[in-house]
Amino acid sequence: MSSGSVFAILFLIYLTLICALSYAKKTYFSGRVMNLFRSLFPSWRFFEELAEVPVLFYRTGATESSLGEWQEALPQGKRFWGNLFLNPRGNLVFACGTLLDQLMNDIEAWDTQKELKFNESVSYRLVKNMVLVWMKKNPYVDGLGVYQFKVSCVRQGASQDGLEDVLISPVYESET
């Protein structure tokens, strides 16, 4: 048997296994450790059901009473064919979205009886820092005194009219 035919047989076995697993009963793994390692366990059910996606907004102002309108912090850029090969901005937005997913998981798992406040958690502080980075990239934000951010959920593919606010931060002094 040649190496080409062995490869073809192994490839057919692989495809058969994927098809069989795609029809198998769903099993969900929960827990913080499994959530961190979910990238090691690929899922072939990409579009099985629509879920809620976290969206990050921020607003700024000179004072707390003069805060402006909510602006989306992670706007999606235009897509080009070249992004298939090199897409650093898309990768950054994807990583920030993953951080928002982690924040949502932390919100769901948060024990209100803990002595530690939620705004001292790692995911909350990372999101707060991420908002500062996105604000610094916005040319209209320079020199403003205070800011606030919120995380809202929207169903995938739906318009942003039906947003559900999940987390609204207190107003923070700008560090610029």
C-alpha cells in the first residue's frame, strides 16, 4: 500500500468521525478551567443556534453631568480579501470580544457573598483598561475629564435596538 492511499484512508476515517460527532448528542462543559481551555476542543457546530453577544460601549465628558452619548468601543472594520492572510486589527477585535465573553462568564459565576468587589476582579480591570486604550485611539476624546463604560447583550444578527444592559460601570476620572 502506498503512502498516498494510506493518507486517503486516514482522511476518510477523519471525515467519517467528524460527521458522526456532528450528529452526536450535545454535551456542555462548565467550569472556569474548561472555559479557559475551550480553544483546545474544537466545535463543528458553528451556526447551530444564535446566542447573545456582549457589546462594549463607553461615553466621556468634562464632568459627570455632561457625559455624552454611548459609543461602541469595538467597531468592526471593513473587510478585505487581504484580511484572510494578515488581519491584525481583526485579531485584536476578536481577542477583545473573547475578553468580554470572559467578563460575562465571571458576572454569571460571581458570588455576591465574597468580600472582593467585582470591580476588583481581573476581567473587569482588563475591560476597564481596554476601554482606556480604545478611548485613546479616538481623536475626539483627548483631554476629557471623566468616562463610563457599559456592557450590553444583543442577539447575534439582530439590530442594536434591543440591547440589554448587563453591566454599567461607575464614572471614572480620566487618566489622560
